[in-house]
Amino acid sequence: MSSENASVPPSIVVTGCSSGIGAHCARALKAEGWRVFATVRREEDLAGLAADGIEALLMDYTRPETIAALVETVLARTGGRLDALFNNGAYGQAGAVEDLPVEALRAQFETNVFGWHDLTRRVIPVMRRQGHGRIVQCSSILGIVPYRWRGAYNASKFALEGLSLTLRMELAGSGIHVSLIEPGPIASRFTANALVQIEKTIDLENSVHAEEYCRQLRRLRGEAKPARGKLGPEAVHAVLRHALTARSPRPHYVVTAPARQGVLLKKLLPAALFYRIIGRLG
């Protein structure tokens, strides 16, 4: 995808760029000629991106005023244009569904769904006026195939899938394309952040699942066998590039072998058998 004026690099907002997928994709897109506006939640994460020539800005999905300020700043710098949005910033709330405080579930949706929706709605009018745009959502295989002990995160990604696919249909013919990336295990700080959240929000010791939590915590702390098929963030960048530049971007981009296997099994197996098999994982 390129901007209408060939002398002006296409512009993109990439969220969640302090590390992992966002940080890698922001730098890779910059190297490919994009004008990248990368968002982080903490001021201390701005300098590293700025040192690489990336326009780094503060934005927190749970604070609507920062979302509004981000869009205003970006449009002021680009003269009112924006070619693409890559919603990526998120976190995973672990814990059995019966142990989830409502506040923890609400917080999961504030970051992973409502904040994304707010930002997306703010850029669509811009893209409609210019007659083109790409919106790419970094979802998860857990938005298609659920996983035990990840109910809040599963739910947020299932919700994102529904919203984004509906949006894709509603934007047909507008020149704006919506795609979902569904990664399986990717090397990042995601697991470390999940550890912080479960210890903060779940009553681990008094749960009927206390023994299981001990096992889960060992995995989150890196004391157990790592997830099979884990890839680096470059795997996400490869499909992001296609979603941003292809004439007809796909609705879904499934990343990593375990994720593709999960999608295939869901298609092939009877539902009861499929969920029984998936329920033994984790």
C-alpha cells in the first residue's frame, strides 16, 4: 500500500511498541519506508524508539483522552492523513473463569476491546475521506480456539474477532480493508505480564484450582517446558506486511504451526471431541 502522493511515505499507527511484536513491527515498517507512529504507555519507553527514527507517542487504551490526543497529534503531523492502523497493545488475564473478579474481566475488555474500538472509530472517518486505509488487528489464536485458564483473554479476543469481521463487511467498497492476525506462541514479554496480572487479581491459594495454579505459575516463570512452535515477532511482521500491501488482504492470518493445527482440528473434528482434546492442553 502506498499513499496517493508517491513522494510521501505511507503512514501507520502501531500500538503496544514497548517490546515484542509492536516494537519489532514498528522498526521493520520504518525500515521498509513507512512513517511510523508508535505508541507506548510509559515515558521511559519513548527514547529507544525515537533513537531509531520512529515517532513515539504516549497512549493508554484505558484512558480515552490519550487516544484522542494521539489521533489529533498524528493527523496534525501528517496533514490529516493516515494510511494504516495496527492495533496490537494488549495483555492476557489468566485464571479460571470461576475465580475471575468482575473487575478483572472488565479491565481485560477495557484494554483489549474497548480501547481498540475507540481508536479504530476515530481513524475510520479519516480513511473514508481519503478513500483508502488498512486496519489490522493483532488478535490471537485464542480468539478462535479457546484455552483453559485464559477465559478473560479468550473472551476479549472472541469479542474482537466478532467486531472486526463485522466491520470488515460494513466497510466493503469503501477502500478500507480490515484484517485479523491470529498468532500462536510468539516470543515476547506477554507471559511475564500475564504473571503479574494473575498474581494481582486471583486468589491463588484459596482457589479449588490451587494445585493447577502452581503448575501454571511455574510455566509463566519459565520453570517448565516452553511452548512448542514458538516463533519470533518477525513471523507476525511477515503477515502484517501482506495485510498492509496486498491488493486483496485476507480476513485472517494464522501464525505459527500450533495455531494452524488448532484451526484445522476445529474444522475437521466433531465439536465435543475437539473441545475434549483442547481441554487437555495447558
